[in-house]
Amino acid sequence: MTRVERKSEMSISDKIKRSMAQGSWVRKMFEEGASFKRRYGEENVFDLSLGNPVMEPPVEFHQELKRLVENPLPGMHRYMENAGYPETRAAVATQLSLETGIKFTMNDIIMTCGAAGALNVVLKTILNEGDGVIIFAPYFPEYTNYIDNHGGIVRILPTDEQFIPRLDILETTIGAKTRAVLINSPNNPSGSVYSEDFVRQLGELLGKKETQYGTQIFLVSDEAYRKIIYDGRKYPQVWPYHQQSIVVTSHSKDLALPGERIGYIAVNPACRQREELVDGLIYCNRTLGYVNAPALMQHVVSRLQSVTVPVAEYQKKRDFLYAHLNEMGFSVMKPQGAFYMFPKSPLEDDVAFVRELQSWRVLTVPGCGFGAPGYFRISYCVDDRTLEGSLAGFGKAAQKFNLC
Amino acid sequence: MTRVERKSEMSISDKIKRSMAQGSWVRKMFEEGASFKRRYGEENVFDLSLGNPVMEPPVEFHQELKRLVENPLPGMHRYMENAGYPETRAAVATQLSLETGIKFTMNDIIMTCGAAGALNVVLKTILNEGDGVIIFAPYFPEYTNYIDNHGGIVRILPTDEQFIPRLDILETTIGAKTRAVLINSPNNPSGSVYSEDFVRQLGELLGKKETQYGTQIFLVSDEAYRKIIYDGRKYPQVWPYHQQSIVVTSHSKDLALPGERIGYIAVNPACRQREELVDGLIYCNRTLGYVNAPALMQHVVSRLQSVTVPVAEYQKKRDFLYAHLNEMGFSVMKPQGAFYMFPKSPLEDDVAFVRELQSWRVLTVPGCGFGAPGYFRISYCVDDRTLEGSLAGFGKAAQKFNLC
């Protein structure tokens, strides 16, 4: 009888219930943040907890959207092929060819509902139940959900002090069941950008392991922040260094359109069995229920492939915040890209430290949320007022924990 | 050694490879259709195979889109809560309250990437591995993919001659592991609309079985075609007849926006453990990688909740085609909604018959694609020229197979 009563209480699956319970502290923290805002007023709380860029899309976006809306194409809101409009795929391919010197065609590109959609489609396509996917801490927390969605087994490996994956540990970890290595550069949450040399070594290692096990090991590169890169740095491409490489990305950050869910998958033209892979990706884009990337946004981004938000503004914010945190005595790596900073927590317990910051009305995210306890994440894609306003709180924390 | 070589050939998962192979005949048929178009010219092939409405969105849509694009709100392309904009959710709730006489609030609504996204989110949220989901043939073919995506076991039950689910068979099929019954009215592919009486009986049966097994059995109602309904018929709501009911729908058909991926989940306000369920749905909307429904379209549909494409035009097309097919001797049920007809195939082998129709340059889909061999689906959401042009081919088929 007891069992029957328990069963009857089940409105959501056991697994989702467990996952939600595990993540409930994050939610609790956000709720506390929201209650701080209610108590002290929105303008007196400095929210650096979200990766939701404050920048508006570039003027070219507004112009192109207006042009399309004022001159609607017949059928422009209808279904199209699941892979997306041929002209959009071709435009992405042309831009990628330009950026990389490698010849892409529309057949290498699948338009998706953002990078999150892209990554789910890739994992669904390539993973057999129980296949291993390696990620590196600190990592974007949704990765573990996405891998689990499609029956993959997550393996989390460490990075060095510069947040670069430890290749020596990777080498001893890859086995016959390793199906993919998922990297993210510029990295959320650390802001680190991998070097060309690192990418080359990583590619060589994967190639060696493929030969050793007679398998395909995909290098899946999440490049959502590829265009948000500083100090004139050149972005190192994965394409030349590993055949079985797939890039997932979106226009959420480079065109400041995170709510619109527009991104793409690009497959290495040199991929072995490329055609079967691409067919599989298109199939999974459909069968996972994405169906296709939003039609209007596909039309809009077609002509905006070479447009990016003014990255110099993010760099200025980085410089401002980094200089101040550094001066206060925080131990923090200077980010080379994205719009996050990942300082060491002055307290061993990063959740406790984030709570301290909250008490000074500064909202951040504890490192344990990214698989890296002992750190905390600052998102600096906020307006200058918020950034400037947060300094007092950071200063008080620095004083309290004797950082200077 | 052989095994290693086979493994190394694997660019997509075994399961996706199998699924694609199973569905490859559909693809082949579409490719044949495309080659017919190339050979005879687009205008000489009458394509009734796709559920991609030819109608443009209503004028109110264009006006609202223009208004928004000319007066952009600050941050209108940014992330919002995963459930969607509060004002959009509230607008949907208000319209649903109006249509049903039941009080919905924004907390009962989750905006999604179309009905396909909605259904995947629902299934992910409620299904434990191995839970049973019952559907009725003929059914929308993606259902089996969606259920399988989330570890559910598909159980396919028959309908009667009017394509209404057989409740007597349902009664003996539901067991302790049955987690959901998925219905679709107006139905794709049959065009049948369930009666209020049927929905009431179905609700009673599910309630009885919930008590018998001490479980929750969800009635998931796919109402993508709810507004496309003919002859002044009133749409029977599921809400009064089963507490654990969830509606998934989209604006793909009522606003003719299938490419934009904008839809929603509505949860019965009377649902037991409604709050936990809604939290789970929002969580899965995020973790499945949908993140949120496209932002701009959420803004647009907010004010269009009471707007629908001119349904009378679809009804005219139905009347025209039904009258002609009937006269030719086809055995076909007069659809009460959606924009499909599902006649009996004059040949037992529906694939062979669809091939015959192809030879007269009329493209349709065999019933076996919908779990109902011996029938074929005609989609009449096409322009009148295509519909009129198809009659010659249907006439020849009727003659050849002596229908009159």
C-alpha cells in the first residue's frame, strides 16, 4: 500500500526529480539574489551572475531585420529543409572558408536552435549508450545534462592553473569507449583561450588514440564565444588538427541574440564518413523535436556572417574589472576571451564566499557549479554602472579576508 | 581485426543508423518526387505530400512584427526565464481561460520551440526508463521518435473506421507501467476530430485506471490543429475530464508559422502536484537544449492569441477535394479538422498505390508511414492550382482500379 501511495505522488520522473534536487542550491541562490533586489532595489544590487549580454544586437542586425519585415519573402515563415535554408548554410560556409582558409560548403553546415541545440544534436547522433564523453573542469554546467540526455557517460578531467586541459591526464584516460572530447574556448567560466599549440597537440593525441583503439574520437568544439576574443589574439582552429572534428556555435554572443536560439553545427569537410555523419545530424535535428532553426532568424543572419558586436567594449570591461580585482589582491587569471572572470575564492568554501559577496549586494556564481570548487565566476557582460557599483562589495570582501 | 575495422567505420550511433535505414524508404520516395519535379517541371507535379501550409500568416501577424521591429524594446533578443516571457505566458493563459471557461494563469503555461519541442519536454519530464506511452494508429510518425528519445516504450493501439481510438482495447492495455496516453485531435493524418463524449469517456477510463494502479496516467493532448476545425464544430477540451492532462500545441498552423518554432505547453490547473510538474517541465525545456522559445516570436504572438488564419479557405479546399474523390469512388472519411485526408488505398499495398499516383505526377504519403497500411495521406494545405491539377491523376487511378 505504501508503495502505491508513493507511486501515485510521482508527477515527474525519478531522474528529473533527483537532478532538480541536486541543482536546487543554484536556484536557491538565485532566489536569494532576487529577494535582495526586491529588498534593496534593483539598482542597488550588482548582478554579475548571468551570461546574458547587456549589449544590444549590432545596427546591421536591426537594419536587416527591418528590411526583411518590410519586404517579406513569400513563404518566409514556412518549414524549410531540416538542415536550414540553403542560402543561410551557404553564407555560413563562405564565412567559415574565409576565416579558416579551408573550403566549406553548405553541406558541412546545419542550422540549429542555438549552440545548446547544436550540441544536443551532435551528442544524440554520435553516442551509443554508455559511450564516454570527456570534458574539462571548469566547464559549462549544462554539458553534463546534455551528455546524459543521450546516454553518454561524462568523464571530467582537470585543467592547469591557466585552465588549459591537462593532456597528460587526457592521454591516460582515453579508452576504447571514449567517443568524444568536448572543449570550450574561449571558455565559460574561466575566460581562457586555448593556444594553437595546444589544439595541435590535442589533435595529435586524439589521432594516436583513434589508431590505437580503431575508433573514431570526435573533437567537439563549443565555440559560442569564438568572436569574443581580446588583445588582437588569433583564434586557433580545430579543423587542421583533427579530422573527426565538429564545431557547435551560435549567434547568441557575437550578434547578442541569445533569446533567439540561432546557431549552427559545422562538420570538418575532411571528416571520414562525413556524409553519413551529416545525414545523421540532420536526422537528429528533426527527431529531437528542434525540427529546424527559427526561420526568420535564419534569413536575418544570412547577411550578417561577418558582423560582430563591438568586442572592444567587452575588453574595456575586462580591463577595468581585472585591474581593480588585481589591485584588491584577488588571485585571478586575465581572461583572453568570452566575458567571464574566474578568480580564486578567498574562502575554501566558494559557496560561503559567494554568500558573503551577496551580503554586500554583489551576485556571482560559486565555482562548484562549474565543477571547480574554490573559485567563483564573475560575468562582466553588464553595464558599466553595475560593474563600477560592484567594486565596493569586492573591496569589502578583500578587506575582510585580508587579501592585500 | 574485423571488429576494429567495423568500429572505426562508425561515424553515427548504431541506433540512429538503424532508425535512418528504417525511414529511408520515405526519403527515397521524396527524392523520387523531387526528380519528377525536375523532369516534368515544378508546375506539372502536384505535391500533396507535405504538411507545410501554403497560407501566409494573417495580416495581424505582419502588423505586429512590423510594430515590434520599428519600436524595439530594450533587450528584446536577450535570454528570458526558461518558461518564457511572463506577458506571453499570461496572454496565452488569458486566451485559454476565455476558450475553455477554466481559469489558467501564466504559471500553467510554458512557451516552447513549437509543439515538437513541447512534446519532447513533456515526455522527458514525466517518463522513467521503460514507462509505457500509448498512441493510436494512424499517428504522426515523429511520436515514436519522441517517445524513444526519453526512454519510453511505445504501444500502438487501433482506431475505428472513423479513426477514433478504440476505448475497449485501451482499457485492456493500460497497465501499471502506463505513464501517458497521447492523443491528437484534429488528427494528422486522418482529419478526424474527437467528440466531447469520447473525451469524457477517455477521461473516465484513465481516472479509473489511475485508481486501480495507484499511478498518475497523463493525458497528453497534441492540439497543433485545434483552431483548424470545420462546419462550426466546437472543440472538446480535455481539461474537465482528466486532472493529469497536458496540452501541447504551436502557432505553426493557426498563425501559419511552422518555420518559426513557437508553441507552448499548458498544464491542467487542476493537476495533482502541478507545481512540481511545471518546475520539471521548465527544467527540461532548459536541459534538453531548447533553453527558451525564440524571443522575438514570443513577443509577436503575445498579442495574437485570438487571431487565426482564415479557416474557411481550408474548409473550401476540403469540400472541393472530398467531393471529387468521393465522386471518383475513393473511400474516404470527410475530415472535420486539420488539412489532411486519409482515403483507403485502392491497392492493398499502399506504397505501390502511392507509386502509381506518382506516375500520374501526384505526390502523397503511404499510410504505412503513419502506422496504417492500406491508406494514403493527402495534404490539401496547398494552392488551388495544385489541388485542381491533382484531380486528373486521381481520376486515372480511380479508372485503373475500377473504383466507380
